[in-house]
Amino acid sequence: MDFFKTLYQNRKLAMQLGRNDFKNRFANTSLGTIWGFAQPFVFMLTYVIVFQYILKTGSSGKYPYVVWFLPGMAMWMFCSDAILNSSSSIRNYSYLVKKVVFPVDIIPVISITSSSFIGMFLIYIATMVSVAYGYFPNILNIIYIVFCAFCFIIALTRFTSALTTVVPDFSQLLTIIIQLCMWFTPIIWNLDMLEGIVCILFKVFPFTYLVEGFRQAFISNSTIITEHFGLYSIIFWVITILMFLWGNSVFKRNKKDFADVL
């Protein structure tokens, strides 16, 4: 497809601009990019303190709460940050759209690349903490879920980036939707709390697949990837592919209007 061809041809440009985008987020601060890593790290640490030591939650079952919680939260923070940033990326890079002959298709990927620096840092922290507790990850599982996350984010943001460009108010709605998705995704609560059809409905939610799938790399009682002969894996990829085809169609139809609305 044209998108993948354009992305491949401009992969080095996307990586370079992604690094620059990450640095520019904190260019006006004394500590620079350190804030990019410190803020989400403190956020995750706060959740661990509140839920493990203050509320004394038992969502982790027989596993240490920090081992159960950190992988899921790391994956969620990467996904949410990448989705929100890439959805508003075309407006943020309006000067490239209006004044320069530039491959507009790769602009959302630039923001995804920028967010991946923090995401990979959080995944690294979750891995090191789990190893410290004696839980060694399945590396192939991690690689697979990270690949799934990138594919899903690209598929979703083909639609959201186009819609946010044409309808600016959608960015505010998207922020609310992402906040709701956090609470409907089993990040701080356990899927074992649900039963029957309700549990199945939550398992077909793509964010649940990513969060629970990443946990599966560290703890053995999360089996969403292989459950029911890979049924939820098939559902995830069907949703992702259909979402990409739809989002790509919307993006291509509206791309010619981006310069006019910016």
C-alpha cells in the first residue's frame, strides 16, 4: 500500500524528526529530556504506593503487586501518549503541510516515534523491577506485544489524526475517551473480577489485549494471547486491520484538505 511504501522510503527522516520532537517537548526546561522520563516514572510509582501500601489492593493475586501492575501501566502509558500526540501531530506540524512539499502520511509516525522513547523507558523499568523480584520476562512475548502496540497505534491514528486535523474539537473528545479507556482496561483492576459474557467483552477490547498480553511476559496466569486457541489474538488483529483500512481511507480522502483547514 502507498502508506507503507512512503513510510519505508522516509523511515530515516521519521526517526530523525521523532528524536527532535522528543527533545523539543522539553527544550525550554533546565533538565531537558530528563523530565520526559521522570514524569511518567513518578506517576507509576505513585500508583504503586497508593494501591499496594495505602489501599492494600489484592488485584495481583499471588504475585507481588508491583510485578503485576508495572507492565500493564507501562504499556498503557506508551499507548495513550502515542495516540494523543500522533492524533494532534498534523496540526502541530502544520508548517510542513502548508509550506513544504512533505510526505504528510509519515507525520503521525513521527509523534509515535517520539512517544516510543518514553514508552521503551517505562517498559525497561517494568522489566528491571520484575527481574529484581525474581520474575524473568519472556523476550519473544515482549517483542510480539510491542509490535502489536505499534501496529494498533498506527492503525488507530490514521483515523484520529485526520479527524483531529479537520475537526479540532475532536482532540478534546479523544482525550476524554482515552481517560475512560484507562478505567475500562484492566490496568489497576483484575479481569478475574469479571465473569461470563462481561469478561469476554472486555477481553476483545484491544487495549485489554495489549495490557494483559504484556503482563503475560512476566506472570503465567495471564493467557489472553493463547486463550481459546488464540481466539483473542485473531480478534485483535482483525480489529486492527479493519481499523487501518478504514482510517487509511479517511486519511486519504481528507489529506488534500489539510492545508486549507490549518
